[in-house]
Amino acid sequence: MWYLCVFFHRLLDYRKAEVEALAKLFGAFEGEEESFHSLEWKLPLHHHPDCPYHFVNLPSEQIASNVAKRSILVKGIYELWGEGGSYEELEEAIKSYPDDLKAPYMTSDSTFRIIIDSFGNSLTFQEQNERILKFAFIPFKGKVNLKKPDHKFWVMETDNYGSKNNGLPPVAEKKIFFGREIGTADRKLLPMYQLKSRNYLGPTAMDAEMAFLMANQALAAPGKLVYDPFVGTGSILVAAAHFGAITMGADIDIRVVRDGRGPDCNVWSNFKQYGLPMPVGLLRADNNLPPWRPGLKEMFDAIICDPPYGVRAGGRKSGGRKLLKGVVAPYTVPDDKRIGHIPSTAPYSLAECVHDLLDLAAQMLVMGGRLVFFYPVLSEDASSEPSFPEHPCFSLLAVSEQILSFRYSRFLLTMVKTGSYTKEVAEEATKMHLDFKENHLKWLEEGNLHSAVFCPNDLQTDVVKESKSNSDPSRKYRGKYV
């Protein structure tokens, strides 16, 4: 059945991908092959692709309700009773909607409420009341209940703001929708989990909204084991644990996973702060040298992480420069010095880090398990499409861009494991990695991404100067920057 899906006007590239993932989680694609499932989407007539209103085809009302309640970017999902360019057209559309579909919500023993909402414009209380009175033609038999109604009906307007677009996607003509609420998002959890109130934070702690989006993309749910190999202060695992997943993490910095800033300010205290189940384990482990015993595989349902790519913090791997160069031989730390020992580390390039991550996920994810991670991209050429790492065991499900600056973006990649890991697959993956590294940009190497982000080239400076000199006082639509 087709429903009206209304999004928050944020993170535009992430919206449909999140709904697709949650539809999978709640059983919308039962019996379909993992790599080919997809929802049907339609745009209202004359609407911009970035507008918040989309039609989506979902198997049942229960699935639609579950998706809306779990989602971070869905404002609400509605059963559409009518739409029109004016209230007169809307009235005709509502009257033509089948009576047998409207009847269950108009009984005398049920209560209702009509809510007015608009995109691109704010309405006064008086204007909202005037619009509500226009729906007196609907034969509701029950009473109005503003606090806890049995049924909520929404009137949603798109403002015909024309040339003064307020920085929002352009609208060709005004549109009004009327529908019954199926489910709405619970955005209250974002203020509750906001970073400024978090007990233990680090310089790369993941924003709460993005952490919940990543957990949704990974299908985090009760009974699933979720692993973060770059756990840091545990922001991503906190989001996964909120949805009931069993969590486990690792980090190369033993001071982060073991000590924190004291017994009451560490990764464990973040879970305690929200009353969440503690991780089954936090390891001091190196992504370059995984700690798993030989033969151990297909252990995790999902791997979610934000690999270190050298902008806020650079990647590190075990060994130290002298050890890797052969200046000193491998050594064993004496038992009496192990407690306070901090292993030496060396720089860890992004190319090597991502290759190791894909190899780890290919071995340790169950079949159909998901790998969700961020990958940085420099926009050297606006006309060129970004290239992403590949692996024989994985299919790429979703790519969502978050523009962070004029030249720098990060993409959330969602991959699903579709093939078994073998020795032959490992050799093929290594060849793919070497080809990708050879043909890709130099910023894959240690330090180059940081330099490119914070030391823009002359071309960028010229473009910025030109844009300032030709600046238009009216606010332009910013697209993916929201």
C-alpha cells in the first residue's frame, strides 16, 4: 500500500537509505534476495527530489508504523486521504476517498484530532484554527481530544514561496495533503543522548543523530552482536545498545578502553549513564593485527565504525617505526611491566586501514551481516564520481554523502556480506586493494587528507573569492549541506 512519508529536512542523502534498512529489519522483504530488494518511491507532482514529501510502497500498516517509530529522519508516515493545490481541491479529493476506508476512524466511540503542519512557512494559531474549520465537512462522529486522541489527522502544506525560497528546495506550486497518522518518529532520544551531556567524550566521538542512523543501517536489534573495531569512547555502540543489540568493541589505545579519565569517567560509564547493557567486552586490539584465534569466523551480525582517516585523529597500528623498519627486533614485555606498559605504534594509512577492515568483516560477519562505516572523499573534480573500496564478499547497498566543507565529504557506506571468505577470496581482495590504492588519490596515504582539508589549493581560494564578490543577498537552496 502507498503511504505518504514525510522527512525532516536534514541529511538528505541518508533519508531513503534509512527507511530501506528499517523496512528490511521489520520484514518488508521476506523471501527476497538481500542484494536486490528495494522499496518503490514516488514524488508528488512538481516536487523537488529533496523535498520532505515522498510516497513509499510498504507491505502493511504495521511495518509502516514500526519504520516511522524507529526512524531518526522520518517525521511521520500517513495514510493519504487526499491532496490538492487548494482547499477546495483537497475537499473533493477527501470526499472521493472510499467511505469503507474512512469509516473505522469516524465512529462515535473514538476520539480524534486535526493537526496543521507546513513546510517553508510558519502559521499563527489563528491561521491554524481557520484551516481546521475547513474540514467540518468530514463526518466525524466522535469527540475531539487534543491530548490523547485515538486517531490523529494531519494537514500538511508546502508553501509556494517562489523566488524567496528561504534556502529550501524549490516548489513549483502549492500543495496540501490530508492524511491519517500511521506513526511518527521519537526524536526525544536525540536530546537525551546529545554529546554535551555525555559522561565520557573524545575528540572523534560520533554525533548522537549519526550514531543512531548508523545503527539503523546496520539493523541493530535485540539478540544481534554488533562490533566496533575503533570504539573510542563508545558513541556508536551506545546507539546500538539502545536498540537492544549486544555490543563489543576494540581500540588500539589501551588508555581509552581500560582507563578513561578515572573509574567514573570511561567507556563503561557511558553505558551506565543511560542504563544500557554493558558491552560483552572491550579489547585493546589492533585492526592491522586482529586478536582472533585462527579458524574463528562469522561471529558478528554487524560491524559499525568510523575508521581514523587523519583529519581529527590519524590511524595507528602496532609496531613502532623502529620495529617496522627492522632497527630493533621483536621483543616480549616482562610480566612485571605489563600492567603499565603502553605498546608503541606507527602511522596507519587510510588505504591499509580500510583493506584490513574489509578483510576483518569478510571473515567475522555472518552471511547477510552488514558492514557500516564512513569513508572520506575529497572533491577535487566536481564532475567525477567518487570511487569506493570493494571486496569480493560484499555488495554495496547504500551510499550516503555528508558534505563537511567545500572540498571534503564523508560517505556512509552500507555493505552486506553475500559471499563466503576463502583463501582464494583473500588473494583476490588483496589484488583489488592494490589496484584501488594505485589508481586512487594520494590522500589515501598518511597525513595527506589532513593537509588537503586544512590547506585548500589555489583553485578553491579563487572560487570562494569569486562567489563572495558575486554573492546574492537572497538565500539559495543548499541541497546536501543541510
